[in-house]
Amino acid sequence: MIPMGTGTSASRYVKAIHEVLKSSGVIFVPGPMSTSVEVKTFQELFRVIDAANERLKEMGVQRIITNIRIDCRLDKEISIRSKLGAVGP
Amino acid sequence: MIPMGTGTSASRYVKAIHEVLKSSGVIFVPGPMSTSVEVKTFQELFRVIDAANERLKEMGVQRIITNIRIDCRLDKEISIRSKLGAVGP
Amino acid sequence: MIPMGTGTSASRYVKAIHEVLKSSGVIFVPGPMSTSVEVKTFQELFRVIDAANERLKEMGVQRIITNIRIDCRLDKEISIRSKLGAVGP
Amino acid sequence: MIPMGTGTSASRYVKAIHEVLKSSGVIFVPGPMSTSVEVKTFQELFRVIDAANERLKEMGVQRIITNIRIDCRLDKEISIRSKLGAVGP
């Protein structure tokens, strides 16, 4: 999520979103360019995105560009841990 | 939405998603690299993404990578038409 | 390309980038969420991205978030026109 | 980088790209949804993307969808470490 019209620093918004993710109970991993979230259903994903977006609005952000990438796999169970394990260390 | 494990061509999946968008009644504009969708609420957006994802699953796709970019603006009303008009012709 | 720290409107920056693309001679199609560019080589792509980034710096933008998606296909010739034709009208 | 036409698993391609990054000497951090790379210049970035793309072609991939996000900041020095530190732990 990229806030526009709030200056060049976004760290306080990123921290606020991490608080939202913590409260929601989903597994998440912060990264330097994005935060990865592990969910079981699309509904769970949409609920946390909506909550994060609402949080930034409450903080007064007037324009929010959100980039989401979903990896939806049916042929095997995946998780943040399994995905990192498949290519690492 | 990028189907994996189905060969290099994706046009029949893109066409199927456009059918889903048509049925849903949202305004959408196909582009060479992505399709733009105009919605009033996050709920509307999530409903069409979920429907498109379900359609690809029904077609037998085993892994779907979906990239979504949301432009959520509070300080003025925007639309696909207004955004194109602001920078064109 | 999303300028940060310059307010909520980005249309003048988008227009400036379109001028850069025009000068460079590449085929491009503006869209509501992104601009599609047709190039023959990665070098050509990188040259226009670098030029666009330099243009925004000259305009005083202090932070630029750039999202690029490349569709590189070896099994058949593709173009903006062929990709739109494959799924349209 | 998403290989198309090679099945649903991409881990051997991701590993090959990590080998390319190691050889190139850039700092990089694998993540569950993408790999973050730290470079000083656009030229350095473009060189590793081109090398990774060539590696996948050598492995026989016929279509490659590459998503790149660049964070280019002029008002202060940033790094993978500084970005994670700004929002963590």
C-alpha cells in the first residue's frame, strides 16, 4: 500500500498496517518491498486488505495505491514457510 | 490473473474472465497487459475477483497468480474515463 | 511510476512520461492504471524506463515507486495489437 | 518472474535465478512472493534482470512474466536493512 500526498516516508503507515495484521490474527512476514500474508480463503484476505485500507483512511491518507499479488494453488498445500523452504536456504 | 501449468497461451482464460466481468455488470477496459475494472466499493471489487478466480478453477487451472492494483482516492471522484482524460489525448 | 511526496495528483508526471515515450519512438498505449509499452529488446525497455525516471527526478520528485510488468514470449511474435486482438473485441 | 508453460511448480526456476543473483554480487533477500534485490544504479538492476531472464530462456522457458517494483529514493540513502529497520521488529 503506497500512500500518496503524505510525504516521501511511509514507515508510520506500514507500521499501522502491521498492527492491523497482528490484530487480525493472520500469519504475515514484513519484507523490504512488501508484506506477505498467509490466509486460508479469499474472504480472509479481503477482510485484512479492507481493514488496512480503512486504517490508512482514518490516519488521513487521501489516496492509496494498493498492489496485491495472490498465489492461489490447488494442486498442493502451500504456506509462507513451505514456499521459502522450496527455494532456500 | 496468470494461469500456471496450462501452457504459454492464456487468451481463453482472459476471455472467460471478461465474460465474468460482463455478467457482473462492472465497467471494465481490457488492456494488453491487464484489465482495468471500475467499482464503487472494495466489496464489489472483491466479489468480481473471487468470481473470476472461481471461473478459472472451474476451467481446471491448478495455480493462479493474480496481480491487483487498486487506486483508492478520497479527495476527488475518479473513474476510468476521468483518469484517461486527465493525461490524454 | 508513482511519485511520492508530491500530493495526491500525478497527472502532470504521467503526461511528462508520455512525452518521454513519444520522443523515444516506442509504441505505447496509455491505460487508466498503467501505460503499456511495446519494445523489441530488454535494452530498449530499460532505456525508456531510465529516461522516464530521470525526467521525474528533473521535475523534483524525491521518491519514485515504479511497477513494471514484462511479458517476454519466445514461442510466438506478440505485440500490443496481437494481444488485444487475441481476447477482443 | 513467473514461467508459463512449465507446470505449476516454479521452485527450480527461482533457485536458478538466485544463483544468477549470487554470481552477480548484488545483495538480495528471497521472500515468499518475490525476491528483493539491493542495487546502487538502474544499470545494475537492469543487468541482473536481463541475466535472470536469459537464464530462464536457457532452461527452455517459452514465456516469462516478470514483475519488478523499484523504490528509487533521492531524499535519503535506503537499503534492504534500513527499510526493514524502519518498520520492525
